Amino acid sequence: MQDAVLAMLAKEPSHGYGLRARLRRSLGPLGESMNPGQIYVTLARLEKAGLVVGERTDGLPERPERKVYALTAAGQQRVSAWLSEVSWPKPDLAEFHLKLAAAAAARLADPVELVGAQRRELLRRVREAQRAALAEPVGSPAGLLLEGVVLRLQADLRWLEACERAWSSTDDEGEGA
Amino acid sequence: MNGPAAVVGVRGLAKHHGQGQSLVRAVDAVDLEVPRGQMLAVMGPSGCGKSTLLHLLGGLERPSGGEVWLGGRRVDTLSERALARLRRRSVGFVFQAFHLVEELSAAENVELPVLLAGGSRREARRRAGRLLERVGLTGRAGHLPSQLSGGQRQRVAVARAMVNDPLIVLADEPTGNLDTAATLEVLRIFEELRTAGQTLVMVTHDERVAATADRLISMRDGMFADDTYLAGSHGRGLGGLIGLDG
């Protein structure tokens, strides 16, 4: 969030509410759960870290004392670093993988059933994202984000299929032995 | 088993191919009821029997055993002729490869089932016009299939499936030949049908297509491995999908 807010300020200095409006346009329905105060908390942290500087302006009569935020030189540098960074959030597969192994070893639960429950949960998420995508106008930026959400969930579902196959055959071997 | 709410129901439904050692149980004694207005998706690996199930539901194939009920009538015991008549009037099919008549315009393709069911030309034109409007293709009514995009062709096929106001629409991999944008076009039409209370069963290998349904059945080796109702939120809101909820 901090990096995204900094990068938005690279275009031009802005009020908090202007940044919030831009975030919501990009995220569409996915941004609806965002806490309205989050942007101000983020800006305050960035200011404290010396990455942005806020200047009070007279603003409009009905909205007095607005702060306009601008990047500092350090902020500019951080934006450049963020843009050239190639990190990628890691999906949390190991935890589920270990859960299956532990459940099977201690005979606490049937791994195949755990996989089934996880699969149903992911399918519900695909449904939610897909329905939100259908409600977006063609070509909206939020539609593109929802597309990414759906594709990642599909990859997870494919992995769950592999888990199901593997743990089902482990069962058979167990019974045969 | 076939209460008034069930549009289609099967009991002990089986379809076998071959015999002896080479006997293949494509569909192996399944029970199913699809209530009016439900959108059901059937998924599974290729060869799991999902397409065969769809063909049995629509009377395109005869079962080796069990019963098929459609709109409160037992249909697996009907004569070929009676079954063909029932299919024309009560079942709408949508196929992966569209199956449009290439020599006919979009409008003529949609009119065809009305004429085959004994409707007048005027009635056919009126109904086709209404359906093409519903799928957003009024401006393409005079085009040949070859002049339409994949998504538009499938929308014509959906209009054709709907034109006789069927009890049920059966769709076999309806987005199998379509790219993402065209898939969304077809899913938007399905969503409109769902809202209008149309009963629909589709077979698909695409989770995102299946997930738009109300209910999802997973098939393995001719049997139902899972039967899940998908409606209802996972409880975290859309923001949770991208980690915005912290």
C-alpha cells in the first residue's frame, strides 16, 4: 500500500481524498472494503519516514485545511526502486501442504476431505470474483485485476487436483498393505 | 422422486459401452434432481462421463438402465418419434462448436427450431427477433455465422436454444472454443438467463465457467464425486481476494 501511494504521487502532488478516489477507480469493487482512513494513516507514516511532505493549503471553504502531499527526493528514489523491483507475492502453499501431511500422519483427518473442503472454498471465491467481473463494464481496470484473481485461483485449484490424486492413491496403498 | 419443483430427474441412470472385460461404465447408476430455475455445472476430467450424462438428460442418447424424467414425464421409454418431438419443444442445446447452419443468417438459424416445431413463419420471425435482442445481436440478424465472432456465434446458438421457451437448456462445453473476452460475453447471457429463472445444466472443464453456477457436481468414473452448492459468500468480501482486508 505504501509503495502504491508513493507511486501515485509521482504524477503530481495530491490531497488524500484525491489519492483515495484514484485507488478506488483502479480497484473497483475489490476496493470497496478498504477502510476510508487507511490512506491518511499511510500518508502520515510516509511523512514520518521523510518520503513525502505535506503542506497545508487553504482549500475550499467547506473543506478547510487540506494537506497536499508531495514526494521528497527520498520518496522519488523509493518509487524508482519499487518500479524496478521484480518481487512477487508468494502463495501460501507450504502451510496447506504441511497440514495435509500432519493430518494424515496423526490420522486426525482425511487429507482427501481436507482438499475437498479447500476446493469448495476456492470455488466460492472464483464465483465471487467471476460475478464481480461480469458486473464490470468491458475494459474496466478493475476487470483486469479480477481476471488476475480468477487465474490465480484456477492455478490453486489445479494444484488441489494434484493433491487429491496423490492423497487418494496413498490411501489405496495404505489399505493394500 | 420427481416432485413438481424438479425440471429434470434421473434415478439409477446408467450408460454402458461394450461388454464383458471391455465393459465401460460411462455413467454408473447416478441419481439427480435439478429444480426449476437452477443453474447446474458438471465438471470432471475427460472421459468421466459428463457429456454422456448431458446427452442422456436431453434424450440424445438412450440409457442402459435407470429412468429419466423431464417436466414430470418419463422420457427414456418414449418412442424415437415422441422423443424427438419432446427434444424440439422442451430442450435447448448449446454445443462447444456452435453447430449453426453456415448457409443461414443468424436470424434464420434462430427461427429454425420454431419452424421445426410446427410454428408459422411469422411466429418464428417474431420469436427470433425477440431472442436476438435478448442476446444483444439485433444488429447482426442478417449476418452469416462466418461473418460473426466466436462469442457472437455462441450467442446466436444460445438464442436458438431458447427460442422455443424450453424447460431446460443443456450446454456442452459452451465456452470451450472461446477466448476470455468471448467467454465473458456468453457468461453474461447465462447470468441473464439465470436471473430470468431458466433451468440450465452445463458441462465444462473450466472452473471459472462452472463457478458461475448455483451448484457444482464433480464426476469421476461415471459417478458423482462431489455435489456442492456454491451460492453464499466465503465471508471475507471482495477485498479479501486481494488481501486488502489485512
